[in-house]
Amino acid sequence: MQVLKKIAEIVSEVELFIQYGVQASEQQIGLELLQRYRNDALALQLMRAFYTSLPETHEEAIGRIAMIRQKEGIFLLGVTTARHNYLYLATDQQALLLGEYGQEVLDPELLVFFGYTDSDDFLGKCPVLASCEEYEPASAPGSRLCPVCLVATGEYHLLGCPVEVCPWCDGQLSRCGCRFEQLGVEELTDEDKLEELERLLEEKGRVPYIREHRPSYLSEPNE
Ligand SMILES: [Zn+2]
Ligand SMILES: [Zn+2]
């Protein structure tokens, strides 16, 4: 519930910024995009970052969010306005402007994290943002992403994600008692125990995310 309240707060915040910061002729565009992503924490973080902290906003609205790459719940996204393109790094907790698209110098470690060898490789693979697919909310029925922690099909969940299946009992890992049993403790409070749990999970073989694990209220929207 707390999460939903937070999302509603970000929506109204972004709405205000669009009304006061964006030129009148572009407000509708910005509000439409906000409407489209109004339940998606990651896109909302991105919009908030854009409208609040862009060094020079040009009073423009975001017209499109492009999906460039994602790994382990971290997204590399393109933001397009009427006259500019920007590159952002985003999670459902925060978003960071990396620079104007195609002009920024990217951290080599960041590029390697996302599977690029270097800057040229990166730009060669996605030279024009319009050719990248549009970012799709993880809650959309066709999404390849875990709706909670946003990892992709085949990846391991972020530890603690309620969608992760327990490899010991096939139940819900965040709900069943296996983690306490395996660690021989009554509750999980410290960092060391969490690390040990991660190690035990890997030893046993963690269950990667597949679409069939989506909570049914998300996979069957019309039933
Ligand atoms: Zn997950
Ligand atoms: Zn279990």
C-alpha cells in the first residue's frame, strides 16, 4: 500500500512540473505520456528526474521513452523531446541523467555492465533512438520483465523479490520457511545472514524468472 501511495505522489508531482515547467504547446504531450505510465514506478522516476533536474529543460515535454537495454533491474533508457535526445539510467527507485544522447562520454564500466565493449560499440548498436523499441511497463501483459523486481526472463530476481520461487519447496521464497530452516535462525536481520542465504541459494540453484511466474492478476488481465 505504501508503494502505491508513493506512486500516486510522484504522479501528482510530475503533473505539477509539467503544468508549470513545460511550454503550453507541449503540455498535452507530457501529460499523455504521464497517463500512459502512471502505474509504472520506473518511468515515473525517469519523468520526475527529467522534469526536476534537467540542467536546461528548454521547457520541453517528454514525447517518448525508448528501451535501450536492461540488466538486473537497471535500465538504460532514451528520452526524446521535440528537439532533444537524452540518455538515462533508471531503476524503480531513482533515475540519473547520463547526458545528451550520442554526446555523453560513458563510463566504460557501465558500458561493460550492459554488454557493450566500448562507446563506439554502444552507438553502433543503437544509433537513432527512434529505432529502439518503446519502453514498455513491466506490468504490461506482454512484458518480458518480472513485474516486481524488473529482471528479464531467464535472469535471477533481485534478492527479496516476492515473485522468486523457492528451490527447496517450490513455494514463494519470501513467504515459505525454508530460508530460516537453511540458515538455522528464527529471523533474518543482518547482512551476513543475507549473504549466506544468497550463497546457499546459488549452491542449491536459484530459480530464474519465467513468464509463468507472473502473478495471475497480471498475466490474465481480461479474466
Ligand atoms: Zn522479481
Ligand atoms: Zn521454500
